[in-house]
Amino acid sequence: MAKCDICSKEITFGIKVSHSHRRTNRTWKPNVKRVKALVNGTPCRIYACTRCLRSGKVTRAI
């Protein structure tokens, strides 16, 4: 589960290139945390990336 429920950031794919220029597939995963947040006024657990948490797009529930 590497997808942010707020900004829809998810896994991206690319190619890893070694020093000898051998190419292999690789993935980049977003830094997603499972947090308790207010969604439509009710607290529930969602997956949010750390950028959304830092920028204030997510209101944390206590």
C-alpha cells in the first residue's frame, strides 16, 4: 500500500543505470504513513505521504 490518499502519489518506475551502464528496472516508493486524520469531520485512519503531513493538508485527529 504505497499510495497517498490525499495527493494520490504512488509508486513510480524507472531504470537503474550502473557504472558499466547495465540497465535494470527499479521503483521509487513514496514515504507513506498510516495516520489518524479528520475526514469530513470524522476521525479515520488514512495513508498520507509525509509531504502532505508537513504542508498541513492533513488535519490530525487526537
